[in-house]
Amino acid sequence: MISRPNKNLLTGLAFTSLWIVGLSVFTLYPVFASLYYSFCDYSILKSAVWCGLENYQELFHDDLFWKSLRNTLLYAALSVPLGTVVALALALLLNCEVRGRAFFRVFFYLPSIVPVVASSMLWLWIFNGQYGLLNGVLGPILGVFHLSPPSWFTDPAWAKPALIIMSLWGTGNAMVIYLAGLQDVPKELYEAAEIDGATGWRRFWHVTLPTIAPVVYFNVLMGMISALQIFTQAFIISNTANGGTGTFDGAPVRSLLFYTMYLFTTAFHDLRMGYASAMAYVLFVIIAFLSWLATRLSRNHTTR
Amino acid sequence: MTTDAAKLTRRAVIYALLIAASFLFVVPFLWLLITSLKPIEQSTTMPPKWIPEAYFTEIDGQKVEVTKDFRVGQAGVVAEELQGEHAGQRNFFSAQQMSTVGPNIRVIYPVEAGWWRVTEKRPEHTPGNPRWAYVPPAAITSRIAFRWRNYYDALSRLDGSADDPSGIAAKHRVSFWRFLSNSLIICVLGVIGTVLSNAIVAYGFARVRWRGRDLFFALTLATMMVPFPVLMVPLYSVFKNLGWIGTLLPLWVPSWFGSAFNIFLMRQFFLGIPEELSEAARIDGCSEWRIFWRIILPLSKPVLATAALFHFLYAWNDFMGPLLYLTRKETFPLSLALQNFQAQNGGVQWHHLMAASAVTIFPVIVLFFLAQKTFIRGIATTGSKS
């Protein structure tokens, strides 16, 4: 005879058994294995050899590591705030009682579900220096001032801005979340604000924004975590800038060498998997730190 | 009166901004479609050409479809050479050249400055040289023509191998249908696994009370923090030891073992179903599995649909997974095949590249319009659950 708590325990374990296996094999084991590898000299071909802090010390002196970290932080620092502003602005516009809201929402949302491979191809074409649509429009306008448009993805100074513009196109997902948040703001709050004479910007700043602050926090955090792991777009575009030679050094001139790209190359082209694991852990610590920071900031903001 | 005017202006500004923004969001899609329906020479013109056209003119008294090659800057003649190694060939001679070649040519017709040089358009692999001519602009008629053929051409070349009419490479060619079915295998098996496994696991977290449950759930949530690069190397070695590298297995099997986010999503939903339903069933002697299968699941269709939809989208769009685990072209899904196609073509066949991209995007758009409500509700709930 099994007692009721024990029976429940067995039932619970039975229902979660798939996840117990999944969590162990596909998450927990990899988390610890990669921590161990980060202290090892390891390629997939030979077994790991302990080398202490060597990988981390080498990282510290690795110019490419710093370059990729700087590139990634710069990209995140620009694309996340810009994306937030654009998404929030679009959501605010849609939240005004406009006709055809469903239509506009479709227009803004659709780009965000386009496969990244396809959107990379599309933007490579639009940003093409010679025949691209953007330069076809910009060329004559800049020509008036005797300027010529940049060649975007093949120009180290303009490759990152182009990538950021591309990321703004896919901001629709956040827009839908903001719109849902805005529609949850109680009508009474607006009415009260109107009685107090707060309209327009003041109303947005003092009523709307504080109410949707948790939604903004969530989106900024998610946006930041994914921006720090940017890979596919940069991988495809950089490979093209290299003439499709299959080298992934972040062309043009390493301006598109992002953290995850360098990590991927280190692990699967140079087969330095211990070193790559050390890089992965550094990224983990950076993401954990920034998440903690964002949580602290938002808590201070909402309890004030 | 003034407030009315202010209101009207405000509304006008809002609509103007919305329309301008929509325009910016939609134009890239339009450009993709337009490019995919043009012949290549019309996609590389400056200024950009918005409407694909076909041109017709008469060459040697026959009306044929032509491409416009260039406009001649100065007058001259089209003439046949009478002597030398090019005897019998037709060429264009400018007025200057005429004075040097002089009597060695027989003039066929004069050409004025501003005329177009045109070349006959013919099916690929037609033997011999295409016919050409110099014609006045007025002699060319045009009509809007979408080149749907681009889609056929792009898809039949998606494996990146160069055209090889001799058929030696044909044996090793991978058809578009293979890529498509690889994508569908990954997506469909992944979706079934995601829905079933996460529902079962979430039930264990939401509707059964057991020792250690909450601690385990907290651990589950904590793993959502781990970025993928941390898991990448050990996962690769796990799949390598299982002998799964180069197969589709690493791309769908893991979704049969639950994922932290979907467990969280479904648990939240299950918690909202009244406990009395389960209690009543328990009194009737129902097993937990029966309660889950007969009562909870049928009530949870919205959240199951959300999880299914987002997994499909994720699996269809995934690039890094296939890049990591797949080695042979025959196993590539569409996303990887598209990148491979572009890398092999050096990225110049823009009309084909855009056609192939459009085909990759199309299912996602159709899915969106079929399940728009589930999409919007799904995003809105996942965003506000924090």
C-alpha cells in the first residue's frame, strides 16, 4: 500500500519524466560539461585535457575576442533602444482610435516572422551598393549635395548601421506586445489625468509609461539577450561580403564579427572547443549581469 | 471650433504617420516580389525599375521578344563586312569607323544616335547566336510581363550545382522537394513533440501536488536564462556520440522532451482551469492520465495552438541548428539550402535569389493569415506573463 503523498510523488515524477530526461541531457549536462571544457584543451576529435585558467587568460589577450565583444555591445546598445522606440511609437499610433488598425498591425507584424535567412537575402539586395533599391533612391537625393551613398554591407563604417536598420524592420513582435499592454491601461487612469489637465506628452510620460513599464522592461530584456547573441544575419551577410568563400571573419574588415560568430568559428572551424566554451561562459556572465542590472533599475523605477 | 480643427489635424497627422510607416514596412516585401518577377537585366538598372516589362520589336521582318542592351551615343550604320577574317558578318560601325573601313563594307541600314541595340530573347541552351539589331525607340513595344519562370528556374537550381545539360552532375542533384520535405519533417515532428511533451510535463507541474515540485519548477525557469552558445559545444558532442550528426534527428528529437518556456506557458494555462473539474473526476475513480487526456487537454486548445504555432515558426526559420548538425546537401532544410544557394552563386542572380526567398517566406505568411488570432493572442500573452 503506497501512502497518498508517495503516490502523488510518483504521479508527479511520471508526468515530468520526459522533462527530467530532457533537462538532464539537453540542458544540465551541457551546462556543466561546457563549464568543464572551458578549463580544458578540447577538440571534438580528442578527449579534453585539463589546462586550468589558460583559456580565460588567453581570452584576455585575444584582440579578436575584444573586437567581437565591442561589436556586439555596440550593436545591442544601438539596436535595442532604437527598436524599443520604434515599436512603442507604432503601438502608440495604433492605440489611437484609428480605422483599419488590423491592417496596419499586419503590415508592422509580418516582417518579424520572415525567416532570418530570407530577410538577410532581401536586405543584402536592398542595401546592394551598385544596384540596391536604397541607393537608387538615395543616390539622386545625395547627388544634389555632391555626395554619394555608402555601399552599406561592404563598407566597414556602414555595415553595422545597415544591420540595425534591418533589425528595426523586424520589430513588429515587440509592437504587438506593447499594443496589448497599452490596451490594458485602465480607461479611468486617462480620465483622471484629463481632469488634472494632463494631455499629450505629459499624459504619456506620467500615466501611460509607468503603467506599461513592466512590459517595456520585459521587452528590453528579451531584446537585449537576443541582440547579444546575434548570429544568422551577420553570418550570412559577412559571408557574402567575403565573396562566399566560406570564411567567417566578420567581413568587411571584421566590422560584422559578432560574439556568437567568433565563438562558432572558434568551435567548429578551428575546433578549439575548450576556448569556445570559455567564451560562452563569459557571455553567460555578461548576460546574467546585464539582466540583474536591468531588474535592479526597473525595481528602483517602479517603487519610486 | 478650434478644438475641432485641432482634433482633425491630430487625426490627419496620425494617419499620415501610420501610412508612411506601413509604406516603409511593406516596400521591402514589394521589392522582393518585383525582383523575383523580373528578368535579371531589369533588376540591375539604375534608377530602379518598378514594373517588370517585356519588349518586342521586329528583327529581319519577324516580331520577337528582345532585351534592351544599350543606347547608341552616335550615329552609324549596321553593315556587312566584305573582306578579312570577319567577312560576311554583320556589325555596327560608327561614322568614324566607317571612314577607315570605307569600301570594305556593305551598308544594310543606317542607325541614328539614341537608337537601342536589342538582342533577341531565346530559351536557354538554344544553339547558335541570338539575333540582334539597332532600332529606333518608337519601334519597340512593351507590355507588363511577370517572369514567373524565375520561380521554376530558381527552385530547380536551389541545390547550387551549376547547370549541366550533360547530366553527369544530375545524379547528385538535390531537388527543391527534398529541401521542402526536410523542412516539413523537422517542423511537423517537432510540433507534435512540443505539444504532447510539454502538455504532459506541465500537467505534472500544475495539477499534481508532490514533494520537490516547486523547487524543480524553479530550476526549470532558471534554465531559460542559459544562452544557447553555452550549450552548443556539449550538445554537439552528445549528438556526435549518438551518431546523429548529419541526420535530422538533433533538430526534432529534443522537442519531444519538453522545453522550459512551453512548460511555463502551459502550466500557467492549466492553473487557470477550475480544480473542481479534476476533483469530481477523481471521485468518479478517474486516473490522473485520464483526467489529463479527457478533461484538461480538450479545454486547453488555445495554448496548445500557440505552442504549436510558435514551434513551427521557430523550426521553419531556424538556421543555426541545421548549420551545426547537417553536413550533406540532401539533409538540408529550406533555410540552409537558401543560404547555400546564395553562397554558391556569389549572390549575383538576384532574381533567382529573391524568388527562392519568396518561396521560403510564403508558408509563414499563409500560416499567419490562417491563424492570425492565435498569433496575436499568443504574443500578447507571452509578453505580459512576466
